[in-house]
Amino acid sequence: MGKEMSRRRLLIGCGWVMFAALGGCSPQAPRFHAQDVTGADYGRGFSLPDTEGRIRTLADFRGEVLGLFFGFIQCPDVCPTALSRAVAVKEQLGAQGARFRIAFVTVDPERDTPSVVRSYLNAFDPSFVGLIPPDQETLAQVAKEYRVFYRKVPTGSSYTMDHTATTFVYDPQGRLRLAVPHALGANEFAADVALLLQGA
Amino acid sequence: MTQAKQSKLGKLTKKLAGMVAVACWVAAPLAQAEGIVTISDPWVQATVSGQQATGAFMKITAHQPVRLVAGFSPVAPVVEIHEMKMVGDRMQMRALADGLPIAAGETAELKPGGYHVMLINLPKPIEVGQKVPLTLVFTDGSGQRHEVAVEAPARPLGQMGGAAKMPEGQHRPHHHGHAH
């Protein structure tokens, strides 16, 4: 009896050692290139009209990896670069690319009308979804939920928008998993999306 | 090249060398307006209907200290010299109030992730393949203005290269919480 107990203790002890060696409470934590924000208490979702006026929420994108990006159309640099990267990611995923989608939230709804956003996104990928906050208050709310910064900055005769250039990535179950920095390359981004599509 | 030429010329006078330089200057191709800069690979990002602004990109090699101060184009009533930079995870774009200085012998690359010539208030879309006339205005060391004309073909959206390369000295991705 005593012998049995000590054997059991030993087994439990071994179990704990193995568990610790594998990395504590998430022994199978996948290694992402982007920042892993699994379990974050922000970015819990959105409810915004798309370019056709339909209200879209995370539930519409179940089964897909969704990348949510905040930007504006008059942006000559970061936004087209981020969208081009997304196109490259989709290409690299091959057949799986059909399960990767970008939702582009404009931070400049004053100028970015639904039709401009639609034709702009079509130039990259017609499957990309444009989300247009109907007013500044809604924009402020969604930005707050995502901890996204945006600010109108006058430039001579016009204005530009400073904004957070992070892409927020959801897994096929609709959970926020990754914050992808602007500087991350398409190869690394694609590898991360592939992991999420495999159920990581 | 000047050195090689001079050694080849041997004992010819400085005056003659000066004349050779003048000959080169006169024979310089149009793109090297007055020999102060060489502009290569200019391109403009095509736009879609309703898009009011876009960027022009190129490489500018300065043959003497210059400053890119302005531009104009028949396709846009307003042209500005802009800098884009990442501050932490935030993108900022600013008009360069004092222009873009380029040291003699250096090449400034206007490319996504850095500088661009911003074409603003476009009355109509810029079609893929359209050649956009663009005149750039430089000042030299003495403050004199020089105009250089280029034709920048429009490239399709979505062909900016997959990887968003960061210029040297900018923030790496994992730096968060940068103070403002």
C-alpha cells in the first residue's frame, strides 16, 4: 500500500516536471511571428456597415482567419502596403487563401464613401470587406475597443490621418489572436495565418 | 570618371579639363536638368474613382547639394513633398516644410515607407499605365530654383511589394508603448 502511494506520487511528480518543461499552462503554445494577443480584453468585436450597407460582425467570418485593419483611402503608403501584403499572404496560402480575408475599417469616413472604399478594395482583392463607421461617434467607439489611435492632421490644403497600422487577426472561431505589426513581412504573416487555419 | 579622364589627359591644363566638364554638362540628358540631379525609376500609384490623392515615387541622385522643395503636375492641383514614418505602431504622414535635402553624390529613394511626392485633389483617377507628367522643383546651394520634368508611369494598386519593409533606423515591430 505504502509502496503504491509513493509510486503514484512519483508519477504525479514526473507529470509536473514534464508539464513545466513543456512550458507551463500552455504546453502547445504555437510560435507566431506576430504578437500573440490571445485572451486580450480588447478587440472583442465590431458591428459596422460594409460598403453595401449590411451590418457586419465577427460572426460573419466564422471559419475564416480575419485580419482587421484601420486605414484611409487617401493614404499613399501604409494602407496600400498593408493591403498588398495581405494579397501576398493570400497567394502564399494557396488553396487555403480562400479562408483568409481582410476587413478594412476606414478612419476617414468623411471622405471614404462606401463606393470609393469598394472600388479601392477591388483593386486589391474583391473579397476584402470595407467597413464604414456611419459617424464619428461610432468610429471613436470601435477605435477605443481596438485601442487604435487615429487623428486628423492638416497638410497645407488638405488633411491626412495618423493612425495605428496594426492588423488584428482573428482565428476561425472568431477569437482575437494576433496583432500584426506593419513591418512584419508577408512570409511570416502567411505562416502565422496557416497555423491559425490548422487550428493553432 | 573625371579622375580617369584627367590621368588619361595627362598634362593638359585645368582649363581643358574644365571645358570637358562643360561639354558633359551640355550633353547631359534631359532628365539631368542642368546636371544638378538624376531622377530614375519614377512611378505613380494608380487610383480608383473617387480617390483624391496618391503618391509618386522615384530615386533622386544629387550631383550637388540640393533640396527638393516643390512639384507640380497637370493631373493634380496640389503637389506636396511628404514623409511617412512609423512612430511605434502609428503611421504619421507630414508635409516637409523645408523640403527634402539631398547631399552631393547621394541618392534619395522616394519609396513606400519613407518619402513621397503627394498628388492631391485629383480631379479624375490615374489609370494604370498612364504616364503622369511631373515637374520637380529643386533649390541649389545658392538658393536658385531648378525645375526637372519627369514622366512617371502609373502602377496598379496592390503591387507595392508584399513585405512592408521599414527604412533603416525606424522602429522594429515589437517596440510598443512609445512615448508621445
